[in-house]
Amino acid sequence: MSDRLPKVDNLCTNPANHKAHMCELRLAGRTEQLKKYQENPKFVCGNCGTTANDIGALCAPGPMDEK
């Protein structure tokens, strides 16, 4: 989990698009779509720590550390 983002359970910065977020895709068992979103991750969710290519695929997105 990122230290730069506040840890707030169930915080979604874009609730209108929540059904397309990684957490919902995982619950729905949509593994192929999850793989597509994680090919080259640049963002991390401050809620669950999931990484994604697209900032719009996460509930509380923030940049990943470039280490």
C-alpha cells in the first residue's frame, strides 16, 4: 500500500465508474480484464494496494513509486 495516500476503507473517488474498478472486476471473476489492466502498472490504489495501468481502474489512485 502506498504511504502517500490516506488509508480509508471503501473510499472511491469515482463512484459513477466503480463497477469498472479493479476491486469489482476481481469480485466478478473477470481475470482476463484484470490482466489487461495490470500489464504495465503506473498507479496504485490507496485502499487495497492493487496496481493498474489506468488511473480510472482504481478507487483511490495514486502514482506508484519509481524504484
